[in-house]
Amino acid sequence: MADPLNCTASDLLPILGGAANATAVATFICSRFEAVSAKLSDATYAIDNTYLLFSAYLVFAMQLGFAMLCAGSVRAKNTMNIMLTNVLDAAAGGLSYYLFGYAFAFGGPSNGFIGKHFFGLKEFPSLSADYSFFLYQWAFAIAAAGITSGSIAERTQFVAYLIYSSFLTGFVYPIVSHWFWSGDGWAGAAKSRGDLLFGSGVIDFAGSGVVHMVGGIAGLWGALIEGPRIGRFDRSGRSVALRGHSASLVVLGSFLLWFGWYGFNPGSFWTILKSYGTRGPYYGQWSAVGRTAVTTTLAGSTAALTTLFGKRFLVGHWNVIDVCNGLLGGFAAITSGCAVVEPWAAIIWVLWASWVLIGFNKLAEKLKYDDPLEAAQLHGGCGAWGVLFTGLFAKKAYVNEVYPDRPNRPYGLFMGGGGKLLAAQIIQILVIVGWVTATMAPLFLALHKLKLLRVSSEDEMAGMDMTRHGGMAYIYHDQDDHSNLPQFRMNRIEPRDTPTPQPFSQPRSV
């Protein structure tokens, strides 16, 4: 916010001289200064809130990207099911985040573990936040739930989606965001009171850990407890590809997610009208916003090309699905440090993030782990890689600009800042894995024991669009059409003689 224009009559009287009406003139001039200052303050609030609202719209548009990506990555017989779950993530997440989630995340003043104000947005807006901030944070919360839905696609009961989505967005995710993003959180770099973790706090600017790791680890446990899809591995344990039905939808979803990431990363500044006063009037937070968009772009581009040539070397062909997943893995990796690293550092680190994704996918095959969208590997694995990256490449000048309240704090190890920031980043990875495991694993296990998690083998083989949602997403044969046009009917092709996985009774299938 701009500094107010201060003026008092006593300041102006020496300038006005001994005129009879000097006091009245000085008072009048100062009142005009106060009016201008108030207008500037109002304009600053309006510009910053408009910027945040626009960023929230971009992040929310990522839900459409998730929907298209998920739809293209599953078989045609489950298209309606997976798209409905994406709608559910937004709808159920909206209510749960409104009632509880926002309060747990940003309901300060509070303790370092959990917020305790603004349930149902009571006494809102406040000096600390407006409705635009709530909308932006809600869009982040439902993004985490959308990540999880991809891991357990094509075999999960609808009621399980309702339960886990509400629990994740209303409790699990908000606690993590409170720890690392709230001014009261125990580990955040923006902590307003008390000592910072290792003198630096955790720098997870836009959520490689808070969003991507939370969604990815939750999906990991859901997929482990459910077990692989029928036919994903044959009797000898060899991997069988159950390919998605539409590469076109995957590409469309990836581009929509790319577009939305410009709200996800640059929007995480929350404000834009702020001068840093270090390089001249042309340089301020608007410059940092632009730099963040550049690092995001370079990260995704580098990851896509690295995956393209890497997979060509490994399997011998150019695969657009792999390239799209690599692209998104690069975005997940850069999200933590996008605002505090140089563009060249983003390129270097994401070169390795692509191989992290490829390596985790190979490991998943070895362990007979089935994730239709590679969500746990992509968001969990590349997200953790991105958290580490920030601890190595965060630049001192950028860290002090983004987090100005504690000057001379530790920064990236490879940039000469010592190892304290890296230590804080490692702590973040460990506590996120521990927290999500302690909350989501028992939930999925309880749903499994109550037979509320996985659909029957008959429903899974037939496809949930027909058995649970009243029909297929695509019309292949119209019985009411008696024209002379050729008619086509799609025959269902399913693997034969494959057992239904029993993950907990047969650990080898996990």
C-alpha cells in the first residue's frame, strides 16, 4: 500500500508567510492532501483486490483443465464418472472451505498449528483479508482435491469422493496451509511473531509442498489402499497399459492448466501495487510478478522438452501424453521457488525434475502401483523436488524482496546462503508426508473396511458410466436414428482371466 500523504497546517504556515488568512489556507490545503491520500489508498486496495480476483479466476479455470486431463486419461467407459468427480471437488470443496477450511487456514490471530476465527466467514472482511483472498485460497484447496481424484480414478465409489474431498479441503489441506502460509504458522517464511524455523522459515511460495504434495500423497494412499485397476497387471505381474481414450482431451487439459498456472504462481504475491525502491521507479512487485511468470514458463517448457527426448531415448517413440505429464511435472516443481529464483536456475532444476517423474513411474511399475494420471508421482514427487530446489537456488535479493520483514535471512545453499533454508525445506517435506499419512490413510482405510471405497468388479469391468451414471459420455449408436447413414457400435474390450486385486490380503499387488 502506498505511503499516506501527510500534511499539517503548522508545516505550511512558514511557507505562506504572515498573511492574515494563512492558517485557513494551510488547513484547506492539508484537507485536500488528505482527500487525495484517501483516494490513493482506495485505488491501491481496488487494484490489489482486482489483481487477486483475476488470479483466482485463473486458478479456478484449472478445474476445467483437470477435468479435461482426467477425462482423456481414463477409458471412455468412465468419462462421465471422472468429470463428475471434478465438479464435485469444486462444489463440495466450496462449502467445506467456507464453513471450516478458511478458518483453520487463515483464522488469525491463533496458534502455530491451526486457525480459530472466521468460521463461515463470520466478521469478514477484516483488516487482514477481503473476499477476494477467500476465493483465491478456495481455488487452491480444490486444486489439491482434484490432484487426489486422478490417483483413484476408474474404480472408486462416488460416496468416497464426497467424503474424502470434503475432509481434504475442509481440514487436511487448511492445516498445512496454516503452517506455511499464515502469519501465525509455526514454519512459514512470512511468520509475523517469534523466531523463524532455522532463521529462515519454509519458502513454499505457491505450493509445491502445500498444494501438490498434499494432493499427491493423499492420492498415493488412496491408490495403495484400493489396489490397481482390474487388468493393470497380468497374472505374472507384468504391467499392462490401460490407455486413456483421448489424447486430444489430455492436450487440451494440459494447455488449460498451463494457462491457469499464471494465476497460481504470479497470483501468489496477493498484491501487485508495491514498489521495492531498490532499482528505480520502474522496478517493483509488478516486476517480480512478471519474473515469476517467466520462471514458470521456462520450467514447463524445459520439462516438456526433456521428457520428449528422454522418453524417445527410453522407449523409442514421441509420446504426447508423456510430454504433457512432463510439462505439468515441471510446473509442480517450480511452484515453490518461482518468485525467488533466477530464470536460468528454473531451467537447470527442472531438467532433473523430468527424470524424477520418469524414475517414480518406473518405481510404480515395479511395486505394482496403479495411478491412472501419475498424480502421486507427478505432484508428490516433483512437488518435493521443487521444495528442495528452493533451498538450493533461492537468491538473496529476491528473498528479501518477497519476505522483507526479516532482512538478511538465509537463502539458497548454491547461491551462498548456507544450509539453513534447505534444512527448513526438508522439514516441510517430512511433516507434509507425516500429516497427510496420519489423516488421509486412516480415512481411506476406514472407507475400505466399510466397503465404501471401491466399486464391485462387475461395475468396474462394465464401466461406471453405465452402472452408476445412467449412460455413456459418448453416443456410438443412436437407436432412434433410422437414416441410411452407416451406424457404428463400440464393442467393449476388457482383459480376460485377470483377478480382482486384493491389496491388503495380497501385498504383492500394491
